[in-house]
Amino acid sequence: MNLRKRLFSGIAIAASLALTAGLSACSSDGGDEDAPLEDSYTYATDTSFVPFEFKEDGKYVGFDIDLITAVADEAGFELKQEVTNFDGIIPGLQTGSFDLAVAGISITDERKQTIDFSDPYYKSGLILGVPTDNEDIKSIDDLDGKTVATRLGSTSAAYIEDNIEGAEAKTYEQLDQAYLAVESGSADAVLYDQPNVAYYIRTEGEDKLKMVGDLLEAQDYGIAISKDNPNLVKAVNEALATIKEDGTYAEMYKEWFGEEPPAED
């Protein structure tokens, strides 16, 4: 082989090796886990999902707000907040309007087809709420022919449609509207995430609503992340693990839920 051919062959091999190394550094979804993070990211949150996020004294507070702030501080990036109705969060992540979202978002296989999630940070489930004087509805078995209020775009709305035969889902953009519908008699029951139903009854709906039946559909909440950002997913998961290990997570949990976080499986 002459000198020119040897040089060309060496260049081709080096290029091939570089391409292979580059591909191996990229995740299967097309991004690079080791790529540097941006200086700031836009995160979406819900207008009202107490005690996870809600407006107080002109600003949004809650467990989710404290959580995403602690994660960003640990990971080393700034946050820009956008507030929207719950049903607009996932479409916004898909179109790139938001990079992240926290709003008590349940991790589901269907949602993972279009967005990514962090590791779970809260275990929840669905529970029924009915007027305190209602003795007819004791579980989902008693909902045939009944109207069940819930939030538009939520997993509870899908659960009603898929699992409660004979019940009609009545959806609302604002969760408060669902509770008020039951209190006013325009809906027979509300089905939503247990921590929110419990918080509403304790703070606003005392002597108006009560929880009945079993906890349904055990669900994990995760920080939602737009697709093809494996470096951001990695950074968020590492930060989440750190704040759990150093006690920051436990402090926030006790502040908003009044108890120690449950032991992880």
C-alpha cells in the first residue's frame, strides 16, 4: 500500500472510530446524557392543586414549587415559571413551550410515549369524595347512573371513562369547580388524587365533603420533562436523589403534609 493509500485508510478508520464513539455517547432517544445543561429552563405548573401548587399572597407556593426549586438549585440551573391549566401542560412540553413541569403529574405509559419523567417523587392514588350526608355512595360500585366531577385532562377522568360503568365524568378546568359541583348538587361525587381531596376537606370542605371507598390506582408523581433531553433527565434525577439523601426532601414533605415521608420500597 502506497503512502497516499495508507494515509487515506488511517483517516477513514479514525473517522469511523470517532463516529462510533459519538453515537455511543448519545442516548437511544437521540440526546447526549453528558451534554452541558442550559443556564435556565422554563417549567410549567398548574394554577391550583393544593398543597402541591397554589397562589398565595400573589405568588405560587406549595410542595411542587419547593421541590422543583430545590432540584434546580442542586443541579445548577435557573428557573422560569409559567402557569397554565393542567390540560395544557403536556401539550406544552410536546411543542417545546416548556422544558419541565411539576403539577402532581402521574407517571403513565401513555404519557411516556410523548414526554419523559424523572424518578418518582410522590406516591398517590385516587379517592372518592361525596357530601357528608350522602349514605348511598360508599365506593365506585355505587356510581352507576351518577355524575362524577373531576379535572379535565387528569388520570381520574380517564379512570371514570375506562373503569366505572354507567357513570358520567363531568370535567372542569379548575379543580375547585369540581368540589363546588358536588357541594351544590350538580354532581354526585368527585374523584381525584387523594392528597388533594384530603387537603380540600381539611381546609375548605370540612363538614361539606367526606372521603369514601378504597384508594384506587396507586400512582407515582414525577417531574415531567420534554423529550430528547437525557442530560436534563439525568441532572434532575441526580439532584432529586441528593435532596432525598440530605434531608431537604423530608423537611419539605413535613412542612406541606404534616408527617414524615413514607419509606421507599
